[in-house]
Amino acid sequence: MNPLEKRLSKIDPKLYSRFEETKIEIELMLGKYTSNFPTYTDHSANHTLEVFKIASELLSDEEIENLNADELYILSMSCLLHDVGMCVPEQKIREISESGVILAYKESYPNLSVEEFIRDIHHQLSNKFIVQEWELLKIPSLKYAKAIGLVAEGHRKVDLGNFEIYEAQYFCKSGKEFVCLPYLACILRIADELDVTNSRTPKILTKYYLPNNSVSIREWSKHIATSQRNYLNNKVIFEVDCSDQNIYAALQDQFDKIQSVINYCQK
């Protein structure tokens, strides 16, 4: 149990129980990402739980204590569900798309493979899936689901500075406590970027399932080369073992991207 879970279980056992129920419900579905992305690095429940762990590492004890129960629950759920859109089969995308925006995107880029299409819009699909299936996901109400969906979608691409959508004071229920959606989405976005170590490419997996296309090999190789992620004096330090210039360049690109995400979220 990481510090976010511990805090939530202490101050709101009912919401914590809901989170645990969702974890059980969604674990098998998260493993279905391989149907759409057979050559991708791990995006299963192992990845989402690691992102959840990283989110707890990014925050100090005081910052975690400053989060109210709704914020703890929404952040925890968003970490768990942020990639669920990668698991939606192509034939089901139309069902969860209430507007034509997603389908219009595909029509605008007709040469995209199914894999590329779902990858490009999976953050939007995650949001739509969460809002549509909130009861199956054991979420207490549609208001909670909308908040979880927005934070989950916020893990990539979308403008977290659009405060008409990402409200800084979002109320899930009656009372005084509100949720700061852009803050939670920033935590998730950084945490997701930081999950780049070789825990996502264990040796037994790379021996039998290393892909044979150049793009995927490059992505897997970055993870294989990165053995540790540590924190020191408000810095994130990665330990890397790499002798290949191409992989070294790919790692530099990866770390530049992480820095740009951190800069964006701080802004």
C-alpha cells in the first residue's frame, strides 16, 4: 500500500473500498491492451500501478496530507484508469464516442493504422470509457466519474490550463471540499512520463517477445537500458547502462521530453 492509498484508507474507508473494488474489476481488461498493441512496452495493470506508486513518490508527506479524500480518490483512480482507452477494441470505439470528434479525426488521417489511431486518441477514449462505464467501474457517482475521466485524459496532449474544462474548484458532492483538477492531472502526467525503467521490459519478456520493427525496438531498448529511478534534492535521477549511440540519442530525447512535461506542469 503506497502513501496515497494509506492516507485514503485512513480518512475515507468507503472511497478506499471503492478504489479496491475497481482495481479488481479492471485488472483483466488492462491486460487486453496487447490486442491493439502487440509490440508495445507494458501498459497493463503493472504499468498503471507503477504510475500510481510514482505519483505518491512525487509528493511529500505534507502534500499528501493536504489532499482531501476526494482528491486522493480521484488521483488514485486516474492513475489506475488513464490507459484504459488503449484496451478498447476498434469496433467498440463508436459506441463510447458520443460526438463525432474521434471518428472525424480518423477520417482526417485515413492512412493511420488501427494501432496508430487508438494510440493517438487513447487518452480521450479513457475519459469516455470512464464516464460511460462508471457504474461497472464501481465509481460512486457520475460527478466523480467526470472528474476521474478528465484527470485521466490529462495525462497527455490536452491543455491543462483551460480552466473552463479543468476546473481548479470542482465539487464532487455537496459541502465545502473541492477538487483541483489541473493539479491532479499534472501529477499524473509527470508520473506517467517517469515510468521508463526496465521493470516494463523484464528479461524473460524481451527474450521471447522483443518486437522486430525498428520503432518498437527503439522504445523497448530505452527501457531495457534504464535500470533505476531515484530522487535527490528535488531532482529525478535515472541510472542508465548504454553503449549504443542510437539508443543513447533516444534516451536523450526521452529525458528532454520528461523535462518539457515537468516545465509545462510547473507553469
